[in-house]
Amino acid sequence: MDLILSHTNLDFDGLAAMVAASKIYPQAQPVVVGKPGHSVQQFLALYKDYFSIKTPGEIPDTGADRVILVDTGDPRRTGEMASRVSGAREIHIYDHHPVDYPPPRATKVVTASVGATSTLMVEILRQKDVEIHSFEATVLALGIYADTGSLTYSATTSRDALAVAYLLEQGANLSVVANFLDRRLTEEQQKLLNRLIASVKQFSFRGIQVLVATAEADNYVEGLSLLTEKLLEVLNADTVFTLVSMAGRTYLVGRTR
């Protein structure tokens, strides 16, 4: 059995990359591990009939012949499926982050310095001349827009923009994209943002203003990347790092102009 996996706390880039991977590996079963981000949960609930995604509990415990990892190269980020990944006969990885230490059974590692894994997957779909439908194009556009801040983050490349242009040609619906990129904060997020602002320390490296903000939260608060972006905007800094301890784990996010 072949499986398609991404990381826990699934975001739109991870979801979109899974959709693309299912086009490249049509025999593989996409599996969502852990609890997706809130917006992704809403999206999956609304469009559940368009997906053939399963949960780990729905997968037979027979081992995996091949695992396709997208938007991560670290089996530890696949939560309860980590042992299935490690025990797979073959692992294929697609990620826009560097994979410095791929797992031992990784026979294919495809990475690129682009703003989103979805961009990389779109390029592969085009190379393989795989047809995508308008809904799939919409999901992939959502993945790219979400991970590149609607093509505004410094890590955004011309390849991301070209991928979006292609997806628009395939019928991507920007109204759906805009609806799920609503960046209003929840009450929990606002409280955490206030604590981060209160903790900010400023450093200067070769004329570059760097801010570091720290905080703690008893429960996991989704959207630390969004809060880091808000800090960058509100405090008009060159670079911001947030370091937050939540639910027994520590999370680090950085953003720069």
C-alpha cells in the first residue's frame, strides 16, 4: 500500500501538495495526520466530497510499500504515522524546505528554493502533462497564496507567480482562495499577540533591525506564522523571530521583509 502524508497541524500548502501528489501517484492513499489547522478543517468540511482523504485509524495496519512525504522531509512530523514512514520500503520526498538529513529509505528527494511546496508540485504536474481540474487548481493556488503571503513574502520567487498564472488558466477560483485566506485573529491569537508584543527585544546586526519575541501558552494556539507576520507589520521591523512554548513543545517562526 502506498501512502501520501504531510505534517501534523496541516496547512493549505501541505493539503495542496497532497492533492497534487495524488495526481502523480494515483494508486496512493492520502492520509491526514493529527488535527489540521482551523482554516484547513473548515475547508475540508465544506469540500469533503472532493477529497478521498483518510485518517490513520482508517488505514490497515499492514505496513507501507511506499510513502510520499510532501511539505516535510522529517518522518517525526507525521505524528502517529511516523513508525509507518520509517518502516516503509521506499520514501519519496517533495518539499520547498532543505532536506539535509533524509530518512534512510528515501529513494527520491525533490526540493526547490521556492515559496511553497505547491509550486514545486505544479511544476512537476506540468512536466508530466498531468491534467488538473478547476477545483484542484483552486486548492493548489490556495496553497501557494497561503505560504507566500499572496506572493508578498521575501521567499516568493518568479516560479511561484508563474505557477499561480498557470493555475488561473486552469480555472482556479480566486474568490474561494480569498475566502479562506481571511487573516482576522481569534481571541486566543490576539491574546498571544499581545504577550509577544510585550516581550519584544530588539537587536541590530550590521544595520539590520531584528526583533525577538517570546511567550508561553498552556494550549496550542494555531497560526504562529500569522502572528509573526503581524509583528513584522505592526513594529515595522526588518526581521522578526517568535519563540513560543505551547502544550509542552516549543515553536520557532521567523519572518523578514
